[in-house]
Amino acid sequence: MSVRAIFILLFFTLTLSANERIISLSPSITEIVFALKKGDALVATSDYSLYPKEAQALPVIGGYSNPNLEKIIALSPTLVIGQDFSRQTLEKLEKFNIRTLSIKLNTINDIKNSIKKVADELNATADEIIKEIDDAIKDAPKNRQAHRVMIVFGLYEDLRGGIYIAGNNIFFNDIINLCGNTNAYSANQTNQPVLGYENVIALNPEQIIILHSDASNSSVDKEKALSAWHSLPTNASKNGRITVVDESYINIPSNRVALTIERLCREMDR
């Protein structure tokens, strides 16, 4: 290839990148695009894309399950990035000749691979981001005494409804294992099973970590909710190992999973 041809190809690539108009269909993707220093190319995001702060100023095209196709098309995106559960939406957009990218963010390896996939699509580099995650994995402290951990999504006063927990094939399970522990839920049916409180008693976890956000559920009476958990006859209650973790990044499978690894390993070592 001649020098002139290489120059033309490079110019075309840089111009295409500079004119990119990206729409993100999930908060995780929004964070990844900003981490790759391509946030200026975002023209819209999904509900709950709160980080970084600049993302909050962008138009919103809906949530996970109900993105507004008309809004998306009206914004003339050159690329729409969604997770695997948005496949139907992406397929509809492809019929309008809109370029799409589907990524998977279940496990830590999925997150790393998807960051690289997005970086390649945007002519960006993911090396520093991947290194941060790898360093967090390498430095994850092994708990002094291995035990069975249950991670619960959401703090509620009434446990008679469904209790959502972290199952397998999800990055929370990876983190439990990285810290030298085992998931109290060992079945493989789903990565976010819903249990009744009787099931929790039967599993009898030695530690329960409840992921709660004051920002999204500030009305809950924490004292009453924790009292309900402590009333269940489990080893976690007996040993006083039921705690609440409230961090804005904790449920987001993005580059910030490095922070989640460190935070949860520290919590499991209490």
C-alpha cells in the first residue's frame, strides 16, 4: 500500500471517529464509553446513566426494557451500543441501516472483553482500563476464613416478597470466589434468582451482604429492614454478619468493577 493510500485511510478513520454519534442503551455502556475518552461522541443515554456527571446532561431514550425507537432514530446515531438483552432493539435499528454493537457484561471476563470490543469499535485503547481491573483481581485480599456468602439486591422491610440475590454466571459470584469464599447459592438456573425467605433459611449463609442505594430507595426504614433480616434463623444473623453496602458503582458492570472487587472483598473480610 502506498504512503498516499495509507494517509487517505488514516484520514478516513479519524474523520469517521470524529463524527461518531453514539447512543448508549445502559448505564454500564455509558460509563465504558466515557472511560474510553469517547464521551463527547455520546448524543443520548439510557435511564439511570448518572456517572460521570457529564452523562446526566445528555438526552435520555428510555430504560432497559423500553427504549424509545423514535427518539433514537431522530437523533441520527452512527452507532447504538446495547447489552445482549437489548438484541431485539438493536435488530430493529439495523433495519434502518443504523450500525449497532451488542456486548455482554455478566462476568468479569465478559466485562473486560466487552470493554476491549467497544474500544476497537471506537478506535480507542482499553489497555489502562483493563489493567485497573486486572490489578484489582490480583490484589483482591483472600479472606482470613473462607465462608458462604449471599449477596442480596435491595433492602426491604418486608421479606415475604421475592428476595433477589446474586447467583452464578454474574460478576458478583466471581468476586465472592476471588475473595476466597463460596456463593451460598450454588444452583446454576439463573444469575439473579428470586428466593422466598424460607429458601434463605434453608441455604443458611454465613454472611449476607445487602446492596442498597439511598439514592433510588431512600424511603426504606433501614433499622426495620435489618431487624427483619436478623429475625431469620441463619448463621449470618447468629454471627452478626449481615451488612448493607451503599455505593453508587456497586451494581454497575463497567470499568468500575475494579472498585466493586476491592469494596466487596473488604466487606467479606469483616
